[in-house]
Amino acid sequence: MLSACSWADSASCVLDQNGREVDWDELYGHEAAQSAASAEQLGGELADLLAKPGREGFAEDVDFAAQEQEMNRLFEEWSNELDGGYGLREGMESAWQKASEVQFAEDNPFKDEANALQRAQQLILEGRDHEAMLCLEVEVQRNPQSSEGWRLLGQLNAEQDQDDQAIKCLKKGYEADPYNLHSLMALGVSQTNEMEV
């Protein structure tokens, strides 16, 4: 069905559910006029309020430094309240600081493995986690920026309940690639497990 609205009128043309042209002003003109009048009245009231003597520079009267200090105080108070006295924040910081140097096997049979990361992934699929860990140690020693190598090594350590070692590896993986979300998630889980001990 073709509309009676012309191209020029299309911006103000309104059709009902049957496709018939309806007069906009007749439908909504009264409500729109009331809304516009209300907005004008509120705008005028705000302008009058701001125009009162002594309110010209009201934003300059606000002490933003004091407000920021108060916000920081409230944040600290809320953080302590959420912590509930359990020392969670200190536990997280302690777990993070414990992550120093990773301990590697002294005599690694995979030290000559050319593609250590690929070999480790294959060993993981075969369920040979201990050998995979040794391959991953070779990988991260050769390539300290191997975020995936660090992540896999950390996850294998976590599966062996060696959360301290897992945290060390996962932290190294995070430092190599802070956008590796799998590594970041595994790090959070290991740190939580370490705090529960």
C-alpha cells in the first residue's frame, strides 16, 4: 500500500498500524507542547538559580582535593570492610611477592629437544605430565618470553598441588604477555589456592 506522504514530508509523516497517514500534531502535539514548556520552565529555573548573586563561580568554590581525599578514605574503609579482617589483601600481596625465581630440574633429559613447546603439548595430550613439565622447563629457559610455555608449566604445577611454583611460572607468563587471559585466570586460581593453605 502506498502512503500519501510525500518525500518532502517524510520526516514528519506518521503512519498507523494499517499504513494510513496520521496527523502528528493531532496525536502528539499537545504532549510535546507540554514537555517543551516543562523543559523551558526547568531551564529557566536553573538559569535563575545560577544567576543569583554569589553563584557565578560556584564550581570554583568546590574543594576537589578534599573530595578526592574523602573518596580515598572511603575506598580504604570499604576495602578493609570487604576484607572482613581475614587478611585477604595481605595474603594476595604475600603470595605475589613469594613468586621469585622458578626452580628447574638439574638433569633434564629433554635439554636437546628442538621443539620443546610442541613436544610438551603432545606429552600433555598423552597424559605424561611429568615429562611435559621437563619439556616446558627447556622451552622457558630458551625462550623466557614464551607466555604459553610459562602458562602450561604453571598449570601443570598447579595440577600437582605445587601452587607456589605454579604462581612463579604464571607470574612470569603474565610478565611476558599481560593479555594472555588464560594465564591470568590460572594465576588468580593459584594465588587463591595458596592463600587457603
